[in-house]
Amino acid sequence: MKQIKAFFLAVTLLFTSYSAQAEIVVVVSAQSTVEHLDKNKIAAIFLGKTDTFPNGIQSVPIEQAEGTKAYEEFHHLVTEKSMSQLNAYWSKMVFSGKGHPSKEVSNGAEVLKLIAANPSMIGYLEKSLVDDKIKVVFAP
Amino acid sequence: MKINHANFFVFSILVSVNAQAIDLGYGFTLKGFGTGGLVNSSNDNADFVANSVLQPNGAGTSGNPSLVVDTKIGLQLDYKVNDRLSFAAQGLSKQQYNKSFVPVLEWAYAKFKLMPELDIRVGRIRPAIYMLSDYLDVNYVNPWVRPPTEFYSSAPISHMEGVDFLWRPTTGDISWLVQPYYGVTELGLLTPQGVAGQLNADHILGINLSASYSDFTLRFGYAQTELTIHSDKFSQATALLNGICNYGDQTACYQASAASPLGKHADFLSVGANWDNGDYFVLGEYGKRTTKTYAVADVTSWYLSSGARFKKITPYITYSAFHNDSPVAYGGDTTPGLGNIVNQITTAVMQGNSMDQNTLSLGVRYDFMPNLALKGQWDHVQTSTKSGIPGSGSGLFAIPQPDFANGGNQVDLFSVTLDFVF
């Protein structure tokens, strides 16, 4: 009986933590012409593989600080890379002169402030922070 | 005192790796990478080296374990002027052909964005000859202790003075990289019997093409150059052959020009593929080198590697092979008396080349901190002679003793390395 209880507890925890992970959304400025993006395109923008949105307009990704919960959730769900893999990836880009990590800000409120004012920027933040100056283009 | 200095060194490395690059302000950024490594070889009759034309000694005859095979440190200074123009310089300190650890400038270029998807770089750059050329020395970004020796010894031109274009268009879900390059270089290297020489590669002309779709990347490369190797060994050999030619031995005349490494065409063609879904990876490359001189053999080399990531632990397996496609002995001159000398000299030039070798590697990478990776690797290296011809069994080893060069060998290596980036 104890074991069954433990099992259900584990399952419940699994789902709780999973839904807790989907707290972030990917956003652009409300003035942007971009309406929706798929996961692969967002990953390509944040990994510096492309610097344009599908409509040809320049895209500038904004990261949250490494080690923040939002950073880990975003990369776990969208680029699907761990911290070590991201480090290795950016080291490849930097030491071969092919690219540099994106601009980084310290939290979701900073992301909101920047993106609201810049139609070319794209970022991610906690769902609860979304207001009418920005719009959600992808919800993991 | 010595111990105190060593402690301080380790301490400063640990402090600096906790930082993500060093922003020096005014657009300057300092980044670095490095490896500290030990290799132990089971065979004392030759030295295992990471690259047989660039490293004079390693683990084996020169002692065990060896610190000099994998240990290196690199520093890169970037200066961003604006969104279109930037400069980068990278210095790398590792064991060179003359045993010196004096840093060498590997990159020093100006990069300019011509169009949103097109960059041009001018200065000292690494020609993109292999799939991993750009970061061959940054061991942290690669899964293994060192890139497979057999494949990455095939075209050891690490940098050149020149220009390249990086064009990165996207079609649908496929990201392309089209990278043509042109340049010249002059570098020190080891010629037969471990003698220091100089290599000039003129008119290096090449292209690097890659296409990425989701977790999959396909890559094609071609590079050609006009090669000149300045080495006493080769100039003595061609002088002797030319001398015999003057006595009327026509074969010697032909062999003198075939052995000469002055201004000879050489090219390297390669294909590679990489699949990496985050949890598992498979990658491999296949290359073919052809040249117009006996001094540098035609070569076929390849490797295949796979691994799985279990959180911080990444076990991997690699098989790599190097095959010398050129003859390694010559007996075609039948002129009485002189012919025998021509045959011996030609054979000596041919045997100055790297010989057949393959390696099976098993290793584990442990990502115990975000910027540090600890790796352990076992390599089983096998060298073999060409149809039992004496002198053709030394594989890619340095300082082979006669016993080693005359037969096939089985060598086991154990390596431990600590890689870092900041």
C-alpha cells in the first residue's frame, strides 16, 4: 500500500513539475508583424543560426541570465540543450569566429521592458508578466 | 615554493573558469580555453603523439606518462567595433614541432558583415579543411580526449594568411553554410626521422559546404594547394638522384622529380556527417589526400564515433583509420650498380611518410561543472606493415625504434584530461 502511495505521489510530482516548467512563453513586441513562430525557428534564432524572422525582418534574441529558472526552462523546452551543451555550442561559435551569445538581461521584467520598445527583439518570460505591450508567439 | 606556485596556478584557473568570458569594456572581450592532460603508453619503442608531423615527442620512448601530448592553453581577444565590423585574435600555446611552447597566433582577422547572411574575414584564419577545423584545439567542445589522430593528421594546415567568406542562407528548414577560402601559409613541421623542416602551402584554395536540418548536419570539403617542403633529408635525396641522373640513368631523373617536394600539387577531399539529438550523437568523416610527390603520400582516412549523454556522464566509442595509399618501397631501377642506389633512396623518401594505423577508443566525459569537463579514454592502437615490408610498420608514431618500424604493433593508451573554457 505504501508503495502504491509512493508511486502516485511520484506521478503527481512528475506532472506538477512538468506543468510548472511550462510557465514561460516566447514573446515579441505588440508592434511586431510576427504573429506565430514554431519551436525550430525560435531555437534557430536563439542559437544564432539565423538572424531573421520568417518574414525576412531582422530578429534580435534576448536571453535571461544563465542559471535563472526561466533560462533553464526555455532551453530545456525549446533548444533542448543542457547548460554544458550550451557552453560547448557557444564555445564552438566564439572560438571559430562564427557567432556570439545573445544579449542577456537579468529577469523577466527587463525582457518585457526591452521587447515592448523594440519590434525586432524576441525573448521569453514568465506567463504572468505578459501585458498588452507584448504578444505571445509561442507557448511551450 | 614550487608547490605554492602550482597551487596558485590551479587556484587562478578555478577562479577564472567561474566567470563567463571577461568583458574588458570598450567592446573588448577576453575568452579562453585549455586542456591539462596525461597520457600513458604501453609501448616503449615509439612515442604516441597527437599529430605525427607537428609533435616531436609524446608518451612511450620519451617517458610515461606524458604531459605534452594534450596539454594546451588558448586565449582569444575580441573587439567589436559595431554591428558590422569586428576583430579577433587567438593565441595558442601547445607543444610545437621544435618542442617549444611559445604561443602561436592561430587567428588574427578582421570580420566584416557584407550583407545580413554574408561575412568576409581577412587576416590569419584557420582554413575549414575538416568538419572540426575551427575548434580542433578546443577540446571542451568535442566529446573526446582528442580529435581522432588518424583523420586529423591528414592535412595539418592549422592556419593561413588569407580570406574567407561565410555565407549562411536558409531554405525552408535547411540552414546552409557556404565557405570558400583562399590563402598562403608557412609553418614549421617535422620531416622524416623527426627532423625539423618548413612547409610552404601556396595558393590554398578550398570550400567548406554544410547543410543542417533539425539534428542532422551533412558536410563536404575540398582544398588544394601548391606544396613545398624545405628539409635537408629531401634536398639530399633529390641531389643524389639528380647526380645519378647525370650519369645517364633515366629512371633516376624521373625519380628525382617525383620525390621532390618543391611546388607540388596536393589536395584533400572530405565528407562528414553529424547527428546529435541531445541524448545521443553519431558523427564521422571520410577524407582522401592526393599529392604529386613521394615525400607526401596519398592517404585515405576516416573515423566514426558515437556516444550517449546521461545527464553529466557521456560515454563514447570511436574507431578511426589511416591508410597510406602510396607505395612504400621501390625496386624499379634495374640499371646495373647505380639502380640499386636509386631504389634505396626512393624507398627512404617513401618511408618518411606516415604509415597504416587504426585506433579503437572507449572513453567517458564527465561535465562536473558548467565550464569544466573531465575525460578518461582508453585507446587500442594498431599499426601494420605493408605486405611485411620492413620499415613500414610505424603508423603515426614518433621516434620509432627499428623493432617498432619493422613489424606491426599493438599499443594501449590511457589518457586523462581536464578541459576548460571561460
